[in-house]
Amino acid sequence: MRFISYLFMVIAVVVMSGCATMTESECATADWHDVGYKDGRNGKPRDYMQERRTDCAKSGYALDEKKYQAGRDQGIAQYCTAENGRSEGLKGHPYLDACPAQLERDFLAPYRAAKRVYDAQEKVDELNRQSDHLTHQLKKEKQGSKRQGIRQELREIDDKLSDARKDLRHEENRLHDLKL
């Protein structure tokens, strides 16, 4: 299931990257420092500036690289913190290698620990959905042999769910023990 979630995330990123980052009217009135700040604060990778430049060039507007970069530097400094790494990981947000090396070290450890918590919770949630589905099937099923098979599947899901909950607690403890 983790693979499917990852696949959907990759597809979403690819689809979104094909969309314009700015409209013509946004390019015309852009405060490039503010645009760069927001991009940095939102963890957009450094090459996102090129997409903005390309979109605005199509409309005949130029990106002010100095202002954009100054704003992005301020925003990325706020994004690439341990606290934000934890927050981004717990939300399951992908990390797009946006942090410069000197900030990445502080960001990545809590991000990865929090992302493991998120992934473990997703696994628990998926197993709960499977269990609910099988329970619903069991209530509807009248044939004894099929009911027995569903009960066996439920026992297997319950075992997996028990393990997944242990994994989740373990990852939560690891995140808690991490010094922020």
C-alpha cells in the first residue's frame, strides 16, 4: 500500500509540475521578494525559480532574480528547521531537497522520524479499513464456509494490525526521543 501512496504522490507532483506556476496578471504585479519568500517557506526546490521565470517570460515579463533569491533565502531558512521538518513529516509531505546543506542536517532527522510515524499511521489506517471491509462482508455472508474464510482473513489482519500498532508506537517513541 505504501508503494501505491508513493506512486500517487509522484503522479501528483508530475501533473502539478506541468501546470503554470503563475498567471500573466500575477507576473505583471509580482513582488518577487514575496514570491521567493513564499516559495522558500513552502519548501519549493531551488529550480522552481526557473519555472516561474519561464511562465512569466511567455507573458513578456521578467523575474527579478535578486529579489526572488533574497526572499527565497529568508523563506527557506524558516522552512528548513527541525520543528518544521517534524511538522512536514507528520503531515506526510514529500521533501523535495529544498534545504541547503548547512540547514538540511537540522531539518532531515526530525523530518525522517516524523515521516516514519506518518507512514506507520497510514499502515494502521489501511489495515483498519481492510478489517472494517471484512467485518462488513462477514455480516452479509450467509454461507458457512465463506464466513469461515473471512474470519481467517480477519484474524490475519488483526495480527498484522497488532504488529503495525507496535511499529507505530515504536516510531512515535523514536520521534519523541529525538532532540529538537
